[in-house]
Amino acid sequence: MNPASAQEMAALRARGLFDATWYGARHADVLRSGLSAEEHFRRIGWALGRDPGPGFSVRFYQSVHADVMAAEMDPLRHYLASGWREGRLTTPPACGMVREDALTQVSRLRQLMETGGLTAGPCAALTHHAGQTGAPAVAAAEALGFWHLHSGAPDQALHWFSRALALAPGAAQRLRLDPLRIIAAQEAGERAQARALAEAAPENAARALAETRLAETDTARLACLNRAFMQAGLAPARLAEGPMPAFDRLDATAPVAETGGPCVSVLLAARNAEATLPAALRSLCRQSWQALEILVIDDASTDGTAAVAARAAAADPRIRLLSLPQNLGAYGARNAGLAVAQGAFITLHDADDWAHPERISRQMRFLCATAGHAGVMSLQARLRPDLGLSRWTGTGEMLFENLPSLLLPTALLRQVLGGWDRVKVSADSELLRRLRHLFGPGAVATLPDGPLALQRDDGRNATADSATGMGWFYYGARREYYEAQLWHHRQARCLRYPPEGTARPFPAPAPLDPQNSPGATTQVTRVYAGLMSQLDAGVAQLLDWLEEDRQAGRSAALVPLYATAAGALSLHPLLRARIDGERLRVLCFGERVRCETFQRLPGQRIDEPHRYLPEVDAGGRAVLRPGAVPAAG
């Protein structure tokens, strides 16, 4: 949250929500600061998520109004903008806390099951909800369908997706869930049922992509892919002859070459990409948008990547090779490319992906013709090397945002954003959120023009790594990085990130540090574990312990835990504000840590196994392990 403006403070006073005496009495740091209670709240308290007075509970307002929580809106600002007019509750009523509505509960249970790493408790609770009727039952059935498909139980997934359709049998629901039912039936070995579902489903790109899972030859899968292209009016693809996987033999020709437009620099970071780089470069050279600078940044490869790029550059003068003397990681390499790029616009392309020949032209035509956008992206599909669909979103979309396709003015990226964050993975999504935070949620458009890019999924990319990966949901290090960046975006005065060799803009989890050695064991003095989303007695005690650690110069780390019965995923703002990445950090799944003291927060009952725990030993005793119930302190 950002500090309050003078106008916002005036609105709080006008509605009787700010009580200076009450606020000053509750927070001892007000007196120490030398500021008045009102000025302290305006500058500091609002940003920390503190209540302005007894008439408004920030935590209550966010927890009982699901739309506010889902949109990650500032509760006070939401209330001042529209909540007061809608008559929304600002504090628990005299009869007690408002019960969590069923739809909000289902959403929380799904988050706990996916991101939080709990299984049995959320599954049982969602099964109960799915047996009812109405929107919560539909949402619960869908959540169970996605989870079972992800967990290798496609027969159960098919049951729950069918249950969701039975509860809400509308056309829009069928368009979204029928492709998932096709995939679930095929994965369950029910090929006849899968084919029957495919024949009955409406024709669209999602159905065509789902049918790549049914096709038995490269040619048949290509035919399904071309049906998806046809839905968006895109030129069909073809397969070249050769022994390589079908993905590497993809080719297509744009109907019209476009000349005379501004130059677009395509940054292609490559590390040991000798096998996949030819297909990626061929797809870029086939682009109908002719004014390109294709900058291959060889990230200190130990194979023939540089030789492949050099041969391609000899055949097409638009290709340039930049060889880095040491491995910087994908985003460090992209920042190096950004420093020397000559185009008026910038976009990315991964060294193992394929771009439809109309990708850049459609994006450039949109950006040049449509005012009010800082950038534009395309949609992608993720395919196996044999062209079979490999991934979908948590809402069932087979086509989703292609983050590397973000195309924006070079000057904007250099002068306003500074480049990509220096982490192993997920910096492209952070840059996109940073851009939208600065210029508004609609600042970057996503073209609905079918799969303008295909992302290769061969099981060896970053999303497949257990410690730094993701499904359709974040967990572990990616989840913590997401939470940390959102906090930084709200708090920072400047979101232009410094160049290589300077301090990080905000703390990032250790597994995402490019210099981090996977499997290494680190030492920390104290580790605290428990429910950390609400300011209960346990978190209050934790705040006291952390203050003692700060004064004593001790290093400490937090491990958030979860429970089916209560609580959310995000750290309480008072805890988030204390994390600096050095004296206090958050431990994540994939880390190994030894500590002198392990302490569970008092007054909390946590008896469920957690899938995404770090490995923590205290005094030779294993206290935290992935898949186990956290040990008592």
C-alpha cells in the first residue's frame, strides 16, 4: 500500500474513521517518531496496513469482501471510493465475525490445496462443497477436476469436470470444460469416450489443441494445430523433412511481407541451445515484419550455440551475435542485449520456442494504430516436441499470455523500467506487473489472435524444476517472489531497476538467486514457523521475537505454514515490512537450512502435511521436511 494523500486523510476524517487518540495509544512507535498521530498514519501506518481507528478493520474488510481480496485492492481506498456507498461492513458486527461466504471459502481452499501445499483437508472440504448446488459447488467441482488432472488421476478429473457441467450446463461452460474433458478421458485410457467428446464439442482453437493429445502421428497433430491457426485467420504451418522432432521441423510462410516500419530488436538469450536454436531463428527470419534486429545473446554456452548463431548471421544480416564471457542467466543476458539493441521497439523470443510468421507484424500494427497502450503481447500454446498440447491454465484456457512476446518501446524499457530483475526465473512476469502498476492494468494489451507463438515443453525448462517451477499456480519460491514484488511495487518510490553489479531492488528468495547453488546447505540462527497471515497472539509474539533478534544482531528466517480451517496465504504486512533478505528472509521449498533454534508460533494448531516445505534441521533434528507435518517447536 502507498502512503495516504492529504485528500484521503480528509475523507477518512469526514467519515469519522480516523481516531488520533486511539491510533496513538495502540502504536508505541508514534510517540518515538516525533510525528503527530495523523501524520504518522498518513506516512507510515496506512502503508503498513494499520487500522485508522476502531471503526475500520483493514484485515476484516479484506477478508469478508472477496472481490477486494481477489483484486488485491487497498481496503481503505476501496471503501473511500465505493465501499461506503455500497454499505459494506467495516468492522465485525456485535454478534460476532461475519462467516466466510461459501464462494470465498472455496477460493481459499483451492489456494491452500494448490499454492499452500495442503492436500487431504482442502480436498475433503471441496468435495463437500461440490456435493451442494450453486456457484460454490461449480467452483469446487472445477477445482477438484484441475487438481486430479494435475495429480495423475484423470478418471477423477473427468468425473469432477462432468459434475461442474451438470451443475452449470451453459454454452460458455462447455466451451471451457469440454477440451479438459477430452484430455482427461484420453489420459484415463478412454480413447473412445475422448473421441466422442471431441466430436460433440463446438469447434474452436481450444478443442483443436486438446485433440493434439488424441492424434497419433506428427501429421495428424499438425492438422489439429492448423485448425487452431485457422480459427484466428493465421497462415497454416507445415513440417519440413528430417529426423528431428516435429517441433524443430515446423515452418510457415507469411502471406505478405511488410517493409518500411520501425525496427524491432528481438532479444534471444541462449544457453547451450545448439539443438533448438535453428528452429527458433528460422521462425524469426520468416517474420512478415521485415525491419528486425535479431540479437542472439550467447550466455557463455559450452556447446555449439555460438556457431549455430554465427552461421545464421552469415545467411541473414539482421542476425547479430553477442557472446558473453560468463554465464549471467536468461535475464542478465537479456539486460546485456538491451544495452546494445538498436531497434525502436524491443521484444523477446526464447531459444527453444517457435513464432508464427505473423506474430510481430500483428503486434506492431496494433501498437502503432492503438493509442493508450505501453506494450502488447500475444497468446501462446505450450506443446511437447511432438506437437501434443502440454499445458493449460487454472481456468482451462489452452491459449494464454506469452510473456516473452511483450513488445514495447525500447526507450520505455531502458529509461523507465531499467530492464529485467536479476533472478533465475519469473522476471518477465515481474516486469509485466511493474509495467501495469506504473501505467494501469490496461497498459499492456493481449491480442486475441490465436497462438502467435508456440512454447516448447520438453520437461527440461525452468517451469519443470521442482524448486523453481510452477503448474498453473505459483508455489514455493515463485509464490514468495510474487508476494515480495507486489509489496515492493506498492512501497517503492522508483521502479526503475539498477544495472548489473548493484544491490537488488527488493529481497528475492534464495532458490531464484542466479548465484545460488542448488542443494547447498545454509546457516541461520533462528527459524520461526507458523500461521502468519493474521495478527493473532502467535504473530504478535513473533513480532516481539524478531525485534529481539534485530537488537541482538541475530539472523532469522520465516516459514509460513497453513491450515485448512483458517487463514490466508499472504504474510501479514507487519511481517512483510521487516523482510530485508539478509537479517530476515523467507525460506522456500528447495532450500536446505541448519539453525540453532527452531520455534513454532504459540497458540496455533497445525497438523497437516505440507508439500512445499524447506528442509530445516535444528540441533541435528529434522524439524521441517517436504510432505511431512511440521514439527512442534
